[in-house]
Amino acid sequence: MTRPPFSFEKVIDVMYRAGKNLKPYFGSAKAIRYKTGNPADSVTDLDIKTEEFILKELHSLDPTIGFKGEELGVEGNSDRLWLVDPIDGTEFFRRGVWGCTTMLALIEEGEITLSAIYDFVSNSMYYAQKGKGAFSNKHQMGVSKRGLKDAFLYIEMNLNNEENLSKYLALDKICLPLRGYPSGIHFALAASGKVEGRIGLDPWGKDYDFAPGQLLVQEAGGVVRNIGKDTFDYRNLNYLAVNREVYRDLTTGKNPIFPIR
């Protein structure tokens, strides 16, 4: 089947319009339910409406592409599909705290081929296409060149696991691991060289929380690999998305924290 053409610019326009609709409610949206007992797991009606809007607009660009969203689930083609998080950091959005975004990635035959993260609060669009680099508002981005001992790394780990805790404590002795409310904007900070990367080990998120940012870091010159492997599959949620110097320091040497097995 011939795939109907669509331009990346039109995808970016969908993201801009979705964010424009959200911005007036920054700091005032109300939760309609919570997915779990965690206070950070809130859902607003805007999460649902935004995802419905993005689904409709993307379907109009190419109806053959499937869709997987945080609120609406999966429909259509699974070999070629959009991953969408309509409001990443909903609780930030509700409280009027910077760090909430709208995120999207295209998966084709198991690979992330394009992505966008829109910081609609500051009107910063971060986007990448496989093999074409990563950009912020049309300015090309690049990861930092700092090594592990100078690194700021966003960490999302389940520290109830003893092995995970030991790895976190090992990181804490060498660099500055940053924990707290995980957000897709952290990938954009890594891709732009402001921090050195992000690590997920038994994280709480799903593939749509990570895939958009993983491509950003990769296309900005970083290394994205699954932990313990020299390969990457976006469906494996244990990952390193870091600059090359940090990746070398984490995976090689006498006692690497994340050795390649």
C-alpha cells in the first residue's frame, strides 16, 4: 500500500495548536480523577480533549498510521503508529509549575523516526527526525561533553529494589543524580546540553513518556541504549539517554555502574 504523504511541518503545527489550546488553563485546570493513589497521577478533562484533538488531526494527515495515547489507548496499525502524551506532567500543569509539555513520537517498524516535545508554557518546540538532527525552535541542539564526575543526570529508578538502590548510591558518589517528579522536558534539557542525560531503571512511565525524548537525545549526538545492552528498543523501558562521555564512564572501566553484558 502506498503511504499517503504528510509533512513534518504539519505534525509540528498540530502540536503548536494543541499547546495553544492548553496554555490558557495553565495553573487552573481541575483533576477529574486519579489513575492511582499517587497525587501526581491526576487526569484532567484537558488531557482527554487534547489527545482527542491530536488523534483527529494526525488521522487527517495519514489515516493509515495507528495511535497509542496515554488516555485513549491503542487503535489501528501497530507497525506504524503515533505515541502521544497529551499533557506530560499533568500535576505541574494543574499547579502552574514549569515542566509540563505535549509529546509525540512516530514508530515505524519498531524504530522511533520522528518526535516532538512542546513546552507550551515558554513556547519552546523541541523536535527531531531520524538522521536529521535535533532542534529547538529551528536551532540545532547538541548534547554536552561533560564526563560523569561533572554530570547532572535525571534519574527515574524504583529504589525499593536493592540492586537499583546500590546503583543509585554509586551514582550519588560520583555525580549529581536528580530525582523527583519525572518529566519529558528533562530529555530536552539533555539534548540541549544543559544536563548530561536521563536514566530509567524500572521507571513508572510508559513508552510514550520516553520515546519522544530518546530520539531528541540521540539526534543531538547522545547515546541511547538499553541498560546492560549495546542496542536499543524503545519497548524496553530500562535505558540510558546520555552524552557520549557519560555513556563511556557508565558502561566501561574497572567497575562500571551499568556494564554491557
